[in-house]
Amino acid sequence: MADENVVIPGSTHCGGGRAVAPIAGGLSRREFFGGLLILGCVNGLSSRIIDAVNGVGWADALLNTFGISVIVWISCCAGVALLFRDQSGPANAVDLAVGAAFLVLVALPISSLSWVAIAAFCIYTLANTNGVSTRQGAVILLATTVPMLWSRLLFKFFANPILNADASLVSWILGTKRSGNMIEFADHSGELVIFAPCSSLANVSLAILCWVTVSELAVHKRSPYDIFWCFLACASVIAVNVTRMAMMGVSESVYDRVHSNFGNALTSLIITAITIAICVIGTRRELFARV
């Protein structure tokens, strides 16, 4: 009796299902997946870069990493680099069909759709690829869509409670009155208003992204302690952000100094350093073993 599990030479499998014949021409999955996701990341980041340059000029925009966290830059580069290590063979017809849908979303003049396309394509990749490096890259890029898209959508639906939570913490530190997202200055000279860019939610999503990126790069073995390290990273960035807002709430003169381009860049640097340090400590066994 013939073996029903014989694999036809040159065919590939998607998610352990039916074999899908590769496309003639030799286009590898590494080139195809990597190229698409580079295009998606560039398109998704470009609008933020253009807005930052138009708003404050090249020098200040560069100092503030174009309003995009260093963690996002690192995660995008790491995710794509891992995908380019893929050795799963040539792209197949299903890959090309999904890629065509991806290009349609990226081609539309709405930058957020690029992150929707990246999220969907990463989910497809995880469901249809067994390569370790490819799956690592897809997980990182999927996590990158959280601060770049999903946390922003979450904020639109829950803006008031999120801003009120930040304002409550700042009001508690300063010991002054609060009304919604407005806090009285400590010297009673006016009021500090907390808007979306100062919300702690964005920093929490970056802490989660940092943990995912570091743990994937370290090939970290999952454990219950991961919840503690991720929580610690999130709590730390909230503490730094709330402390910064409390400093701005001392007086208008202090506000002008802390809320300057230099002050924003310094705060971003502190948050990034603390977040990366906590994530490195949480994955130290695997990281040091690889070193």
C-alpha cells in the first residue's frame, strides 16, 4: 500500500495542512515576507516622521527620534532582521494572495492601515510558518502594532478615565485640587491640563513591546515570573511619567522647563533605559547564556 504521507518534492506546507505548491521563479519567503513588512513599517512610520519634521524642524525632530520611541525603532529593525533569517523555502500562491491584500491596505493614504496590515500579516505568518526566527520576528512586529495602533484606538474609547487616572496620581503627589484631567498648580498660579500625548498608556504599551522584543531576541523560556517582570516594567514607566507631570504641576515656570524639547527627550531616555534594564534583568539567564 502506498504511503499517504509522502511529501511531493518542491512542495511546502502551510500550518501543517495541505501542501501548497511554490511559485515558479524562486521568490523566497524570506525576501517576500521581509520586503512586505519593511514597506509596511516605512509607510506606517513615515507620517509620524513628516509631522514631527514639519512641526519642530529636522534638528528637534531628530533629537526626539521623530516622536517615535527608540523601543519601536529597535523592535521594527529586530523583527524584520529575524524574518530575513527565514529558511522555509519559496513563497507559494497563498503567500502571494495574502501579500496582494497587504499591499492594498498599505497603498491607501491612511498610515494606521499599514499597522492593521502588519498585524494581519504577522498573524498569517504565525499560523503558516514553523521557522523559529520567522515566528520570533512576527511576534515582535505584531507587538509593535500595540503602541503604534491598538493603544491609540483604546485611548479614543477610554480617554476620560485614562486621563483622569493620571490626573488623580499627579493631584495626590502635589496635594492640590483636581477637576477631571485638570490639576491646580502647586503654587496656585493656574492649572495643569493633561492631554493624550502625556498619558501613561503610551508608555505602558511601550513597556510591553520592550518585554516582547527582549524575550524573543533572548529566546526566553516562558514562566509565571514573566508577569512580574512585565508588571514591574509597566509600573516603572508609569511612575516616571507621573513624576514628570507632577514636576510640571509645580508652577508655570517649571512646566516650561520640563515640557521643553530637551525635557521631553530626557524623560524618553530615562523611560527607555529603565524599561530595557528591567527586561534585560528578567531575561538575564538566556541573554547571558547566549553571550
